[in-house]
Amino acid sequence: MAGEDVKVESVAQYPDELPQEAAMRLMRTAIENAERLRKMGAGRWFVDPKYSNMQPPAYRYIRLGSLADQSRRPVIEMQRYQLEQMGWLKAPPGTRNSLFAAEGEVGVYMCIPEPAARIWDDHVDKLRMEERRRRFGKTGQVPVDLSQLGPHVQIERADVTQQTTSIKDVMADPKSGGKRR
């Protein structure tokens, strides 16, 4: 290494430090890595075969984190306690997610039977719909705020109070609210 130049590439701290070509190269690399992980089955759950009744189709698994991260340990323990109160179980020894296979025994994994998980999903969906109805009315649909669409969107025609008008009419007389006379 005595006579060689060593090139060290790092991510810039400020936007003006990173040339566009370097940013594109980093993005392409990240996309290639994500695609490679997807093809390798990233995110798959592996359960010790001796727990054949607890394989992923019958149980839903989650990863709370790694106990090696001391700053997250209290949060992970609190989440584990809350989930246990809701019926979740500690995952069998040897349970791993393929994205975190190298973390060994310090990973915290929980599982619940799939029927119970579906009941919880239905409960959460019901709560979300109630919140939408409370915020947006009977239909639960988010009203479209045309001002939030941005300057790149052009609207040719708009329907206002059962009458049709054009944007030109509204812009010509904004006080009319788009009503034709």
C-alpha cells in the first residue's frame, strides 16, 4: 500500500457536496442491493423444525429489535410486556428473520396464532374507519383540496354546486365561486 493511492468514498454531509453522478451511483447500488435481498427471500421467517406446529403460515411473527442496542433495551422490554398482555408469545428459540440472521440470540421475536392476529387486524381497521368518519364525515373519504395538488397540475373543468364551470371563469371572477350568471 506504500505507493498506491487509496480512494475512500463516503456519503456527503450536505447536498452540494455530492455530485449528481455519485448520487445516482449510490441510488443504483441501493436499488440493486434491495432487489438482491428480495430475490434471496429477504424478510422470510425461519423457525426451528422441531416447532413444526408454529411455522409462519399458522403463526404471525414480529421482530422487536436487538438487545445488543442498550439505548433501545427499555423500549423493547416495554413492547414485549405489552404484547404479552395482548396474547403474544415469545417466539421459539432459533426463530430468525432472514434480514437479521446474523444477530444471533440477542434478537427479540414474538409470535401469535394467525386467527388471533386477524382479529386484531379487524379491530385496528375498525378503529381507523371510525377515525376517518369522525374526521371526514359519513363517507370516510378524504376530501380533495385542489390547492394541495401543486402548480404542476392543471384543472380544465371543475364542478361547483351542481353547475359546471371552467377555471377561466373562476379566475376571471373569484368572488362568484365559479357560479355562472
